[in-house]
Amino acid sequence: MVINAKGVYYKDLNDKIYKAVKNGEKKITLKNINGQRYIGSNLSAKARIDIDGVPGNDLAAFMDGPEIYINDNAQDVVANTMNSGKIVVNGDAGDVLGYGMRGGRLFIKGNVGYRVGIHMKSYKGLIPIIIAGGIARDFLGEYMAGGVVIVLGLDDVSKGSDSSVNNDHRIVGDYVGTGMHGGQIYIRGQVEKYQLGAEVEAHEPDKKDLKKLEQYLKEYCTDFGFDLKKIMKKDFVKLIPHSSRPYGDLYCY
């Protein structure tokens, strides 16, 4: 099924999507998307949505099951509190990606903005995964409580980035893992101590970690046509929290 979204108000567009899924459509293509919000939000089904254009904020908020493939960039708050499913962005994405995300996979080919993975958590055995091929800005994994965030810093997708972020070839910005109390962050390359929040510590991944990384990255590389072996040749840094209760002394008596 193909829906032409040119000039269509976001509420009307989402009504069309919900009705199509309810009527049993398994594959929907959205043409001429230009900032319409909430696409796929609160959608619970086994369906695929292909998007031509740039969707607006809160794509796939509370989504539970569908797969969304975007042939361009994405704006802010993608996968807000998403339960399950998959999102593939063939470009860059904005800020606050995966806010409170509880499950599913969010794959971004290019760069991501600020506060990616904020309040991200594992839920009833579900492990949410965010992978960015380019670079990330400040506050990556802020207050993160579970799940996995991976930033690859691939040269071929991070070129042309804003110099305020990548003027010294940094893969991530500052305050990484501030308030983090669960989950793991993997950075492919160097990260300096001054870039880290006080709640996290850096480690060299062990064999078990590297095996998990390969599992996570295999699907990602297949989606974007990257060479998994080439990616895994470069060293990763694993970031984990010091404590599961970093602010216990402040809020508990």
C-alpha cells in the first residue's frame, strides 16, 4: 500500500496508517513525508513502514512491533518509550533518541544529536539497542538504566559534521553517561576521561563483550551494507556505571 503524504496533516496521515494496519496491511510506503509527527506511534502490529522523506518528532513513540525504514534523516525523540520493533534511519537523526526506550532496535547510519539514550532501560528481559554509525553529541546515555548504546564513528558517515562537535575528531561529546546507573555504552575508538560523567568508568571489552558486539552489529551491518570484520578491527571502549544507585546518598535517608 502506498500513501502520498504531500500536504497531509499529521493526524490525518496517522489515521490512514492505523486504519491500513487494522485492515491487515503488512507493508506500507509513505511518500513525500515532510515533518509529520508521531508516525507509527502507539502502533502494535507486525507490519513494515517505508518512509520517503524526513519524518517529524516522536516517530514510533510507544511502538510495539512494527519495523520502520527511513530513506532519509529523522528528527528528534525517535523511539520515545518504544517497547519493541525496529527503526532504520538511512541518514542522520536528532536529539533525545530512545528516550525511556524499553525494547527494540534503533539503527542510525549517520550522526546523532544530544541526549541519545536518556532514561533508556531494560524491561522484563527486553534489551533496547541503539547503534549510530557516525558521532554523538553531549550527554550520551544520560540517566541510562539499561540497554546498549553503540557509537561507531565511521569516517564515511561522519564527514561534514558540525565542527562544534567534531572539531577534534571526537566520536562523542562531553558528559557521557551522566547519572548512568545501568546498561552499557560502547565507543569504537578513543574517549577521554574528561568527557565522561562522574557516574561511569571505562573498561576494555572482554571476549564476552566482543561476542555480544558482533551479534548486535551483524544485523546493523547487513542493513547498511557495512563490513562487520572491518568495523570490529578497531578497538572499542566499554562504559559502565560505578553504581546502580549513584544518587542514593542524596535522596535516601
